[in-house]
Amino acid sequence: MTDLNSRHWALLAALSDGLPQHVSQLARAAGMKPQQLNGFWQQMPGHIRGLLRQHDGQWRLVRPLAVFAEESLQQMAGKHGFRAQLKHECSSSNDEIMALARRSAGLAHKALCVAHFQTKGRGRQGRSWVNRQGECLMFSLGWAFDKPQYELGSLALVVALACRRALADIGLDVNIKWPNDLVVANDKLAGVLIETTRVENKTVAVIGIGINFVLPKEVENATSVQALFQTASKQGVSVEALLNAVLAQLDALLNEYAQNGFASCVGEYDAANRDTGRPVLLLQEGRVVHEGVVKGVDAQGALRLLTGEGEKTIVSGEISLRPDNRPAQPAAAKPERFLLLDGGNSQLKWAWVENGTFTEVSRAPYRDLAKLGEEWLRFADEDVKIVGCAVCGSVKKAMVEEQLTRPVEWLSSMPQALGIRNHYRRPEEHGSDRWFNALGSRRFTQNACVVVSCGTAVTTDALTEDNHYLGGTIMPGFHLMKEAMALKTANLNRPIGKVYPFPTTTPNAIASGMMDAVCGALMMMHGRLKDKTGGGKPVDIIITGGGAARVVQALPEAFVHDNQVKIVDNLVIHGLLHWIAHRNGQ
């Protein structure tokens, strides 16, 4: 449940585009006096409250939100023939449209429900869909087909294709993961859930769509529309423009599908499919049931999979698809299972590895590691080995081990591994995270490289092309820099602003100074390694951690253009996996 009322939503709708608004206009939108706004704003959820910036009677949010005003929503939807309703809170937008469908096919056809908050949102295979207010564009629409339900097996693929077209219209290039997820590499941007019912000799499809509009930085294995625009150094897009583009493409493609089916879309879908021509694993309840190379989809939307026994046709059902990144295994080798642990200063990350690959990384603060214990009870068996790297200290390591029933093989920095020689004077004093970041970097480049980690501390380490780890620098991370200024200076305990080339406010000067310090450390180390490498040879940058994308965005465009800069999430986990594979002779 949310404590927001209609006046809160009206105020958020007025601010949702991120542009400055005068307090007098905002007060009118919320139906109150301007002097009441500050107190009223304190009732907002914490993740929204901190977005507000005030200057000279103007309010703005530092990032846009997926919040609508009902009148403008209805006008926009009407342009495409949809009848829209806005729900600030409901069980799910699919439930709202399904209730109309059970009354009449005509009532449900082209009915649109946009939800700001869902108490029982759901995705494929019965999973819950969790969101915070303003972060996700969530809506459902009804479409009545003169076809039986069994002829609509490809509908989810059509909807995903329409969403991809819409995102291309606003400047974003994304892929589809069969059958209907929109992804950027392995990060999920959007999902589709379709439910059907037979009414009045028609099949009414209730099409639910969730698109991550903006996400907090701690969310892993997902991306958002705003983050993609920021990465591309483009101006963001409003949620109205996003929904307008999606509705236009849905209207066009669903009408075409109703007349001609999916056959004419197969070629476009195969081109958009992330995994066409790639090896994949198909899982059911976490167990691999098929593996092979994706050949495409057929006219019914089923996956064509080339396996060792020939081509198989896979319908969606309860199947989950994952890329198959496993290295080749000897025929007689028994695959090993691992639980890999990355014990950072503030939180623990972990990944389950099977057949030499992992699909996702979980995380939790040390104060609440119950999730780790729950996963251990569900996924562990006698063959699982636990390997970790930790900089968190013995107390937090003990908290991790308390959740597990087996000893952990905690690895420290080594004088040499994977052919890389460690030049640190005392390897036992060298942070193991820095060492495994260096080992992990070799999965992404064989050139000389600067390995940067943006966490509680920021580290910049140098690795030569002939595998000499030369050491590197350590400096406070963004939060530590901010805390130091708040504690040790008289007037600098301010909210952090935005990064500008020439900041003219104290909050912006703080943010810009901290970012310049990190970018400067990176570029200094890069210059030193470039000089040492000589001969005009490339020196790449591998950067990881929660602040990685912001740092890359802040680097000079010419520097990014002239050098290979790669953002790699969970680089320590990649380093652990690389070390294990080498140890096992894989």
C-alpha cells in the first residue's frame, strides 16, 4: 500500500518531466498554498523526496518520473484510439482490464489502464513484479481477436516487437530475448505478460507491459530508459513521449497481426532476437532441459533450436532462456558447481556457477544476509564448493559463514596466477578485490589496461600487455569524500548536486570536484601506463562498480573516443570464475 493521495500524484505529475516549475504553479496543481508545499513534500517516499532541488522559487526533480496527469493521458491515448484510465494504485493493471473483458469484449477492446503503483503486480511464470512509485511505466490494454486462443501463441512476440520499434523511434536500440523480454546485452529493460479469456465468441487478450523508466543504481541485471539515454550522452525522454511511441506501434502492429498473423514478422523478429545464431540453455525450474544454437522462430512464434539430435521446436510455456557462455568441456568431465562470494566493505555479492557460467549476481547488506541463507537451502547440494574473496574483515566473513553449512575457501592476493605476476611488495597486504579485478579483466581484454573499481574506495590498477600487475592507487569513493567534507569543513554539508564543466553552485561544485578527482586518477594512471607501454600500443580501461557509468559519462569525449572503455559489472566474480576455470584446467 502507498500513503500517497491524489494531491501527491498531481504534484508529482507536474514535476515528472524534470523541468523547473514555479511554486505558484505547483501549489495550484496540488490545490494548496505555496507556503504549504515544503511540509507537503516531506510526506513523499524517501526515494522521491531526495530528488527535489529548489532555486529562486523554482522546483525541479533531478531525474524524471513515470507519473501522469489523467487528462493529458486520456488525450494522448485517444489519438491512437485507446480509452485510458489512470489508477494511482490497484492490484494490477491486468486485473483492471480483465474485469472489463469479463463484462464485454467491446468494453475491453482498446481499453488502456496505466498504473502508478501495483500491490500485486506479476510477471511471467508467476513471478512478482516489484516497483517503487515513479520508476516504472506499467500499463495494460485489451485487444479483441476473432481467433481462438490457440492461434495467439505468437502474440507476445508481436507485442515485444512493437515495443522495440517504439524504443527505436525515440532513439534507443534494444534487443528481444525470446519470447518477449526487451534487453540490452544481459540487462532487462521491459517485460510482457499476456492473459486471455473467451467472451462473446472472441478472444480478448489482456496485454500487460512494464518498462523500466528509471532505476536506482543498486538494481542489478536491469537497465532503464533514462540510463540508456545517459549512457548515449543524449537528452532524456519524457514518459509521455515513451508511452505515445509504444501505443502508436502497438496500434499499427496489432491491427496487422489480427489480419495477417505473425508470418510477415518472423524476419524482423529474428533480426531483433539477441540470441539468433548463438548457443543457449533452456531451463525449467532451474534445470537445463535443452541446449543448442538458436536458428530463429517459426510462424507460430516457437523457438527453433539446433541441438545435437537435430532441430527442435520449443514453445514458451514455463521455459527460461539463458545464453550459453560455458567453455567447452571434455566429454568425460563432470561439471562442477560453485557458489562465488565477493565480500565488499558494505555488502556481499554472490553468484551460483554451473558448467562454468553464471547468469545473475545477488547482493545483500551484511546486516541482513537471510537471502543468502534461503538460496543456500534451495540450491545447494553436496557437490557445491564455496569460493570467495573478501575485504570486509573477519567479523563480516563470520556473518557470511553463519548462513552456510560448509567452509568457505577465502582467497587472498597471490604472487602469481593465470600467468599474471603480482608486483605488489607484500601480496598479503594487497586487497584481494583488486587482484581478482585484475584477473577478471583478462576475460575482456588482452591489451595493457587500467582496471578501475568504483566502490566504497576507488582503485586504479595497471596491468601490462605481457601480464605484469604493476600496482595502483587507492582513493576515497564518492560517499567517503562527501562524508569527509561534511565532517571536516564548516559549510559543505550540502546535498550533492550535478556534475558541470564550470559549476556555479556549492552542491554542483562538490559533485564536480569529486568526479574530477576520480576521472583525473583514472586518466593519470592511463597516461603512465601508456608511456610505459610505448610504441603507440593500446591501453584499455576496464571499469566496474556502482559509479562506473557516471564516471564514463564524465570522462572527456575525446578520451573515450580514442580508447577502449568497457564497463563490466561484478568484475570480482569474473575474476574468481576465471581463476577457478584455470585451476581446473578448463
